[in-house]
Amino acid sequence: MYRILIADDNAANRELLEAYLANFECVTEIAVDGQDTLNKAESFKPDLILLDVMMPKRSGFEVCRELKSDPVKKKIMILMVTALNELGDIEKAVAAGTDDFLSKPVNRVELTKRVENMLRLKDTGDELERLRSYIREMEDNAKPKK
């Protein structure tokens, strides 16, 4: 079952996103600010974060940059969901390391399709990593022992 963290300081936005995800087989967790998002990324270990940009304590850009600079957490898929939609904001989101960007007001069909695609990409990346590990293990076992 997928784990999705919804990070937004606005309760109505969080409830709406949670309602849009109701048909997904997932467990959701809520974060109310940037620091809470980083804490929940550590404890909840989400597969995907729906990340608002304009939040107290730490902006979504800062949170994204920090998560993507961590060797373990960089595998978390991040979909920035924000009222900001200027070209410069999109460039900042990409520079911070976001995997995708969605402007508010959020369209239910667009959100669910993007979430579905991002989780599929995560599964593919996880499978690729498992295969790489298996190949390394087989290569190590095939080496002559001294």
C-alpha cells in the first residue's frame, strides 16, 4: 500500500487533496508546515509527497531541496501543488528537485492521474534498484574466492 504525505498549511486544501485520493489504495498522513513535512518524511516514510510551496517555517522549495539532497529521501516522489504558477516559480521548483508541478486550484482528474503516474514511476525505479542489487550480488558471488 502506498504512503502519501499531504503537506499544506491550509486545512481546506489538505481535506480536498485527501478526498481526491480516497479511491487510491494508500495511507495518507498530514503535515501542516515545512518543518513538519521534513519530520513526517522521516517518520512516515512516504512514497509520494503532495507539497505546497508557501508554508510556514520552511517553504516547499526548501523542503524539496533538503529531501532531494538526502541519499535515502531523494527517492521520495514530490509533486509540488501550489497557487504560484509563474514561469519563475516552475523553474524554482525544478531547480529544487521536484518531480512534477501542479497549480491550484487543483483539478481532481489531473491530480489523480499525476499521482497514479508518479507512483508507477516510483515502482519502476524501485524494481530497477532491486535488479541492480541482485546483479551486484550475483557478480560478487561469481568472483573467485581467495
